[in-house]
Amino acid sequence: MARYLVPLGIFLVIVVFLGVGLGLNPRQVPSPLIDRPAPTFDLPQLHATDQRISPESLRGQVWLLNVWASWCVSCRQEHPVLVDLAKTGTVPIYGLNYKDQRDEALRWLQQWGDPYKLSIMDPKGVTGIDYGVYGVPETYVIDKAGVIRYKQIGPLTPEILRDTILPLVRKLNA
């Protein structure tokens, strides 16, 4: 009897773990950076490489950091959402051009539109590593004190903006 109960017990434990795992949303990976100061950087701007920017220069405003690349297929899917958001002026969007070639990135923005207040270059992906980038696109909501309040893995959608990001931005701006 025990010879059948032990394998059955193991099987049931595996089924429970599998059921819990399948119920999780892969886009909601917990980030250890939430509610912590945004990692610092000092990177050149994409359009003006002689000018640099850092998170410290953005303090006092709520802003989005969108990690993107010209080679990223999902970035193309998300891009119209960013362009529409930028037109509203609701929240400034800063781009982190990740592991990309400058000329390709500039061409991409010229072709698809530039929703960014400005973009910075991270050609080796070092800043991306500091931010815990899993892949592009990713978007971070950063508050007035420079603290990361939200991380979106994968493309932004109108629903994610409406239901999650814009309510958070309004709350942080209040």
C-alpha cells in the first residue's frame, strides 16, 4: 500500500507546483528595485552625444524610462502606444537605447517617430544590467525622488497604460 502512496504523494505535489506556476503571469516578474532609488548612470544622449544625462538631473518629476532597441521586434509593437502617450504630455518618456548601434537607432526613430523627451545610449548594456533588464522592451515608472515605483516587462499596451501606469503616475504627481 505504501508503495503506491509515496509515488502518488510525489505526483500530487508536482501537480500542485505546476498548477501554481502555470497560474503566474510571466510579465509580472518581481523586481528587487521596486521602491528603491533608480540606479545611477551618466550616459550620452542619442541625438547629441556630447551631452550627457543622469537620473539626478530628472529629480522633481515623475518620469518613464523605456528600454528599447532598433533590433527589438516587440519594441515595434509597443512604439505606437508610446507615440500616443507622448502626444498627451501626461508624463515625460526617456529612452534607454539598449545594446544598439547609434545610426540604426536614429534611423528607427526617424522612421517610426520619436516619443522620447530624449534617449540615452547604453551600447554595452551596462546600465541595463544595473536596472535588471530581462529583455527589451521594459518600462520603469520613477517618482519625483528618483525611486522606481513600477516595472513593466514586455510591450506597453493601451490597457496597461490605462489600468496601471497612468493611475500610478497621477498618484505620484498628487
